[in-house]
Amino acid sequence: MKQTRIIGLLIRDRIKEAGRLQSVLSNHSGLIRSRLGFHELNENTCSRTGIIVLTLSGDDTSWTEFHKDLESIEGVEIQHMSFTH
């Protein structure tokens, strides 16, 4: 059976953590099937917080390593769902 995971990331300080987060995402790019990012924006301000939603394929070992790397970034909260099909 195939398994798909969806991970939601809340980045509390995009400006501070963007480089490190992008590095982790690039290092694990083989797992990422889709990526969608949100942050509030208006004429005067760009929000320091953001949300990224990722759809992942792969195996438990790869996901565990990816999750561990994400957890090492201060200010990133992780939520996930798994689907078997």
C-alpha cells in the first residue's frame, strides 16, 4: 500500500528562519510532491509568521529524518496527517 503525508508548518519568524527552513526543504526535496505557502501581506506590512503546507511521498525512514531536521529549527511548529491508499 502507498502512503501519502501532508505536513503543515507554522513559521513564527519567517525573516529569522527562512534561510534555514529553505535549506531543510531543499535537502529533502525528493520527498516533496507539492508545496503551498501563505503569509499575510498588505500595502505596508509583510507578516513575520507564515504557513507552509507540504504533500510528501517516501517512506517512514525518510519522513522521520525530515521531521527531525524540521524540529531542529526554532520557531517552527509541525502538524501532520497520513493517508494509506
